[in-house]
Amino acid sequence: MKILVRFLLAIAALLAALPASATLSCSITVSNVNVVYNYFPTVTGQGTLGIACTRDPTRDNRKPTVWIGMVQTTAGNTATLDTGGSTLTYEIFHASTTSGLWTNTGNGVNNTSTTNGAVRQRLDFGSNASSSLTASIPFYYSIQSLQFKPAGVYVDTVAITMRLDSATGALITTSTLDVHISIPRSCRFSTPPSPISINYPAFSATPVTATSDFAITCTLTTTYTITLDQARSVVPTVNLAYGLSLATTSATGTALAQPYTVNISVDAGQAGSCSTATCTGTDTRTLTVTY
């Protein structure tokens, strides 16, 4: 009988301890790094981690501490050219643009500490009746000068982990910091125009239309124009006249793929020239991006 009593008491103690960590729920919103790099000088800047947490104040009135780590080595991180073949080094700090590398190691330091490591942050919900809070933690980035790399968009994704109290604590949430570093000037077809196929009945009462989708990726702030070599042409063999148009003819690069569409309209009322029941013809037009 004594053993049974001790066993029941142990279970009761365990059940009482569970709600303390189970009642905390958080999310992280990141202001991503999207910058232009021109080799000179060193590029620096600041972003923020926005933290939003909720709890059940009837079961948890603590001021919990969270551990926040970013995947980064002591040598910094590497962004890779999105077309491959080249890399660019950058660093993320928690103290300033020159000290306190933000990593996912150690039990955590104050975000103003110049010591490398993860960040440890206390969450103060205020009064016992408060069930939610928001907080901002700054981070700083630095891209050292004199990294002579090909023009293009260099990208990286940094994993962020939040745990309760320490690096070994219960997992609360995860997020990512997306990095886009643009070295001007560069544009490319990230998705080439798709071929347009048209089925045209002789003497069609209305124009027959279709579209071709494509996407262009240009370095951040690079202005560019899109042009067709001809707005009108005739398909050889079948002798069908058609027109081409672009909904957008100019834009500014964002370091991300930007989608566009070519519209085709084959004129109505054309007999064409076909000696059999069906026939085909092909015409090729040129789409040019100028930057």
C-alpha cells in the first residue's frame, strides 16, 4: 500500500508540471535581407525578428525565457548565385554590425552582448491577466567589401529556432530568414516563353487568341524593358495574319522572378492556304529584354 501511494503522488506532481511549458505559443516574423552590393564599400543594415506569443494566464503567470538560434558558423554564411557557380559571404550579428555573431550554439546571450552565440530573451507578459505579447529583436547584417563576384542575385535561407529557456529546451517554433543580395546589373529569363499553339478554323467569325507565359529575374533596382521584334506577322505555309502584344513592357528588378504574358490574336475571317483538310505552319518571333 505504501508503494502505491508514492506512485500516485509522483503522477500528480508530473501532471502539475506539464502546463507550465505547454501553455506558451509563439511565432516569429522576419524582415528579410534584400540589398544591393556593388563591391565598394562594405554593405551593412538592420532587420528585426518580430515575436508574437500567447499563453493561458489562468495556468501560466510566469515570465518565461526563450532561446533563439540562427544557423550560422563563426565564419558567417554563404549566399549562392541563383544560377550557380559563385558564392558571396555575409554575416548576421545580434549586437551591432561588427560584433556578436548570431549562431545556434550555446545557452544564449543577451541580444546586446558582443559574444557570439544564440540569443536568450525574457518574455514579460506584464500583469497576470495578460494573455499575449509582441516584441522586436534587432539583427544586423554585413557584407564585406572587395568580394569581386559575377553580377546576379545571391540567395540564402537561414533557419531560425526558438526553444524554451535553452538550446536543449522544448521546441516552441521555427522560422527562416531569406537573404537576397543583388550585384547589378543582370537580367535573365528564369522561365523562357512557352510555345504558342493555335487551332484556327477557316473563316473564323472571331479572332482566335492564346497566351505564352514567361518570367524574368533581374537584380534588385535594375530597370529593364521587354520588346517584341514585330507586333504583327504572318504564319508561313498557312498564310494566317496575327498580332502579338505585351501587357507589360517595362519594370524594375526585385531579385525575384517576375511573371509576364505574351498575347496572340489571329485575325478573324481568314481563309488561309491549305491544300489538305488540315495543315500547319510555324512562325518565330524574338522577345528582347534590355537593361
